[in-house]
Amino acid sequence: MPSDIEICNVALSRVAHTQPIVSFTEKSKAAELCSVFYANLRNLVLTSFPWPFAESIVNLADIGSPAPGWAFRYRYPADCLKVRGILIPGQRRALSSDQQIPYKIGYDAGGRVIHTDQPEAGVSFTFRVEDPTFFDSLFADALAWRLGMDLALPLSSKPDLQQYCQQGYQRALTEAEASAFEESQDDPEPESEFVSVRS
């Protein structure tokens, strides 16, 4: 899998920058811009979709003192970029949209919290993946295109390169998302009570 620097160099090549970088700390405009943009854009692309390599499911830590209108208050997981859904104990996947458990993200003196009415709640979330060896090649390609969008104007001053990278990003993102859907198989939906009673 590519390194952070290799992903940046792919992005640089897409905006017609011919000098690759070797580190984020080297004294060049390209390295400085990559250093400024990379982590934020990586996190942005991570939160854009529930990537299998960035999914985590944990039980939440109840911290008591629920907010008015909520039954429970849990600590927000460390390294969580985006909550995907609250889970009931023993559950492996998110509920269908009409069964999703309500929640709200809030803050207290200790940081972010999750308010919900679900006892012993778990959470499915996208975590901050900083190690690029976790990225599959399609995600890395999409990230390079996204990085190219922000590098295009400061390095080339050509708006058409920014548009070129934006179109490339949309194509790459669609392909990466389609591939990610093939990396898991959900349990079959349980039969409805109506079907069970008729049997």
C-alpha cells in the first residue's frame, strides 16, 4: 500500500507538478502545502463513507448525569471521526433507517459525549486511520484526487486542473465505494412477525 508521501506525489503529478517530495518537512512549497492539506483531507475522505477498513464497533462508557430529555450519556470514542449509529447489546450491524436508535452528540468539560435513550449502548463509527497501509488502493487513489483539488490552484494557478481533479475524485470515490460494499455480507433480514405467524 502507498505511503502518505506517495499519495501526495500522485496528487502532485495530477496537477502537473513534476518535482516529487520526499517528506512533509522538506523546504519546498509542494511539501508545505501537502503538510497543510493532507491530514485534514484524509479525514474528510474517511468521513465521506463507511469504509470497512476504518470501521470500529465498541461498547460505550456510561458517564452518568444524562442531559435533560435523554436517559443516558456516554463518552465519545477516542479517534472517532464520525458516529454511524448506536447499537443495542449483541448487535453487529446498524438497524434499518426506520429502526435507528436516536442519539445526539454534545460536549462537556471532558470532551464530546453521546446522548441517547439506549441502555448499555454500543456504537459503530469511522475511526481516524493515520496509517496508510490500512488504505486499499481505491481509497488511496480517491484521496490523491481529493488532495489534487486543493493543490491545483496554489501550485499551478490553472482552474481547469482543479476541475480535472474534482471530476477524477468523483469517479474514484464512486469506484472505491462500490468496491467497499463488496467487502461484507450482512445477516439475512429476519422474517416479519406476520410471515412467522402464517408459517
